[in-house]
Amino acid sequence: MATIRIENKANIEIDNNHLTRIVTEATLPPGELILVFNDAPLPDSNQGTCVPRALLSFSRSYATICRGQSISNWDVCIAISDRYCGLQAQYPAYFTYLIGHELGHAKICLLDIALHIHYCLIQDHIKGASHNEIAQWYELPHERCFDRFGIYLCEKLYSRSQLNLEIKRLIANPDCKDHERLHMMLSLDASDVLDHLREEIIRFSLPFKSALILSWKKERQHLGDNSLTSLIADYEALFE
């Protein structure tokens, strides 16, 4: 089982037993996780993110966030934005879901980092490759999978009705910029099954195969070893 350590930059009140139960229910493989409750917004206005240390050079904007003052050794970093750290007391079920979603990412990073790279390449290029047919991350199969995983973990500690109530309150907030994804979450079933994720990604991306490969080749030509595309020896193999 993975061990998790906390970098509480936001100085929020934390129930360690609560966090321990979330991680236990996630049944993570062995590894070292750092959970950062950040005191500032995350890049790209993300609510949360998951960064494997092996790929930190491709996510340089997270280097300072994940390299905490008190924790130096880790395999995967999960960071939660200051805004959602600030909302955790008012929206405890949603906050638990959010950590659970990122634990789904972390589980894949620890089990099969090649799969993590695979879906990152899809999400970074699918908008252009699909000519805006796929424009939002929540439309991607891995994001829906981790949403369902987060809901599953949340339901272990709270009721689904409480989570749905908090989601509806977030939707009603005039500052909410995430209406479509939140509405979609209300209809998602909980699930802890991640076994068929690669097959789902292939099935989803196959109609855009030629455009995706062209986009990856262009980025690799432009950025070279600074791009995730440089880690793939055979782009065709990602669709098999």
C-alpha cells in the first residue's frame, strides 16, 4: 500500500483519520505520495492535479508546488488548489471526491505510467485533432473514469445525496465556471474499476488517429525532448 504525506501550505484543518480512510479505500499500490494543500491557484486554474515525479520535467509549472519544504522523496504529487482547500469545510463531500479523483490518477501513475502518458497525449491534442468536437476534459474517458472513482471513494465516507447536494450548491454559485461538468457528475455512477481504461482510450481516440499522430509529430519536431511525445517510440502502437 502506498504511503501518503501531507504538505499543508493552505493551513486548513485536516482529519488525518479521514484522509487515511480515503487512501485505504483507494487500494493504491506501493509508492510514496505527497498531498499538497496549496496556498495559491494551480496552473491552468485546475481544481486539483496529479504529477508523477518521473515526468516532472514536462510539468515544470508544478515543480515548486510539489517540491515542498519538508518532503523531498515522493513518487506522485497530488495538489489541490487554494480555492478548493478554502471550500473544504463547506463542501466536505465534494472535497473528498476531488481528492479521490486525483487518487485515481495516482493509482494509474503507480501501476502503469505508460498509460498515464498515453491519456495525457490524448487530452493535450484531442481538441485540435477533433476540430473542437472534443473540447472539454470531462468528455475524455479517463477523466470520467476518475470522476467515477472519486465518487466511489466519496460514497465510502458520505452519502451520494450529500455529494449531489453540494454539487448543486456549487452549480448555483454565481462564480461557478464548471456547470456542464458538474451537471454531468450528477448522473455518473460510482465505480472503482480502472482495469479497462486503456481499451476505452483507444476506442475513444481511434476516429481521430491520423490527426492525433500528425499533431504529435509536429509537437515533437517543434519541442523535441521537452515534449511528452518524445517518450513514444511508435505512435501507431497507441491505437492497438
